[in-house]
Amino acid sequence: MEFSRGIDMIKEDFELPDRLVTAIFNTLFTKLAHRLYVKLRQAHGHQSWTWWKTQIINKWENDSWTFKAETAFESAKFNSNKDKALPWFCKKKERLTVLYTGMSEFMIHTKILRRCEGS
């Protein structure tokens, strides 16, 4: 809900029309989100922010997605033989930051370090 709430606040604060808000999605979204955006945009054409907000909430801002993301985080352990430390750490930090928007940096780092095996 943080993403869609953030867009709502920006839209309201700057009195932005839907066309301007949705126009940035092509550059804002990356990877899976970008592929989904392109697929939906091609299938449904230009849509309002309200329509896109519903799609985003249905895809990512729900309990099922949260459960999958938490499970993926908990099942991933750092393996120095196959993982590069910085990309692995950054991916885990990004995942936790999205999942727990109010979590402190200390707690994020602690949770990530617990996913590391060995010394």
C-alpha cells in the first residue's frame, strides 16, 4: 500500500492529472513490474490512475504477495561459494525495505546477517 499511497499523495499535492501520473510508469517500473505494465498497457490501452492502482494492489499489495516475499527472504541463505556479497545483501535489503517500511536500518541489517551461514 505504500507505493500506491505515495502516488496518491504526489498526485494530490501537485494536482497531477491521471495521464501525467501513468505516463511515468514506463520508466518507473523495472524488471517484473515493467513486464507486467507493458503487458497490461498493450492489452488495455491507456487507463486512469484508479485502474492502475487496482492492478498494483491486486498484484503486489496483498497478503499473498507479502507471504511469498517473506518466504523467499527466509529461505535464502548467503553462500560464499555461489553468491556475491554486495548484490545478495542489496537484494535482501530492498526486499525487507519493501516488506517492512517502518523497520530500522539496524533491524534490517540484523535480519540479513542472520541469513548468512558460517562466520
